[in-house]
Amino acid sequence: MRHARLAMAEMDWIGALLALLLTLFIALPLVVVGTWAFSEVWRYPAVIPQEFGLRYWSLTLSRTDVWDALFLSLRLATTVTILSAVICLPAAYAFARMKFPGRDVLFLSFLASHAFPKFGLLVAIAGIFLQIGLISTFWGVVLIQLVGTLMLMIWIPVAAFKNVDRRMEEAARDAGATPLRVFWSITLPQAAPTIAAALLLTFVGTFYETEGAWLIGAPQIRTMPVLMVTFINNQIVVQYGAVLSVMLWVPSFVALMFARRVVGTGTFARGLGA
């Protein structure tokens, strides 16, 4: 018994150490970039910056290419989210509520775009887009980013529709409500918070998507993440890229915390059980 307790205590220490190392591995780069965003002078071999300030925030926000990239990213994310909702939400309802041949296979096929190396898939699609003139166009980037939203916008809403209380729907039908009235008054209000979280995750994921926007959109389409990468790769002032990084982190963190509160840990499992 004593040996078992010692073994468990040892495992706890190992787990805590691994968790600490993982936290440092993830957090340390974020701390460094966040520090660069608020530093004005940081020269080797100093561990901390010699001067802190907001000068580079002012310089970054005064650049027209930053604002152009921001508004373009918002347009892209909004367009992709709306199109994804129009395409995926009716399909999600059908997967959750209807039985038809090939339903399970078709449902799992939405994972296909995530089952292969993403960059290889993007290169193949880029070859097709080059033939039909969609390279370096707004709609070309919309289409490539739309592909990446399909799994999320099918999986989570399916779980939302399956989690609706069927007894309330049956009671409303027994009271004489039409199918459309039942959907708008009973089904949709119960599923809406989870669907809203899926829409928010789709918007955030599209806003921060980089590979497709760079491969399909360059050089005409420059989103915020692509502009940040450009600053870093071209060795423009380090603080410019750091400021853009912080600007991208904060809204993403807030949105993901909101989505986490709405989407429970069993959501994906319920989607798989469709």
C-alpha cells in the first residue's frame, strides 16, 4: 500500500513537472513577443528592455497598410462566416434530425479536409484556382478559407440540434404549432447559444487564417496575419510585428473564452454520435 502511494506521488510530481514545462514552452514565446511590443530599446545581452514605451504602437497604428489589412481581414471573416452558416447550418440540421442513405459517411467526410497535410491540400487547390483565375482575388481567398470552416460549422451545430429537448417540441406540436413555429420558438432558441459559439469560432479562425490567405491571396490580398508575417520575414522593425501579434491575441483570447463557456466538453462527442 505504501509503495502504491509513493508511486502515485511520484506520478503526480512527474505530471506537474511536465505541465510546468509545457506551460513554459507555450507561454515563454508569448511573453517575449508581448515584451517586444512595449519596448523601445532592447539590446543584447540585456535580459529585459532598457526602455519601455508605446512609441511603436503609435507608429504601427499610423501605417495605412495596417488599417487596410485589418478591414480586409474583417471583410473576409464576415463573408466566410455568413457563407459557412448558409451552407452548413441547414446541413447540420439534416444530419441531426433526418435519416437518409450514406448519412454517416457524408457526415464524417467533412473531416476529409483535416485528414491530410493542410499545405499540400492548399497547393493542389492553388493549382486549380490558377487555371480559373482565382489567385490573388478576394473570392479566391474566401473559397479557400470556407473549406477550412466546414468541419467546425457542421460538427458543433449537429451537437446543438441533437441536444434540443424533444419533449418541448412534441408539446408544442400537440398544442397545434406548425413545424416552422416549433423550429423558431423551441428548437432554435435552445440551439442558438452553441451555434453562436460555432459562428464566433469560425469568424476568429478565418480572421487568423494565414496559409490559405498567403498562398491564394498573395501579393494582392494581405490580411493582418499575412502582414505580420511580412513584417517579420522582411526584418522590418521587430516591434511592428510584435504590436500586430498582441493586437491579434487579445480579441482571439476573449472570443475563445466566451466560446469555451458556451460549448461544453461533450459537444464534439455528441456531434460524432450523430
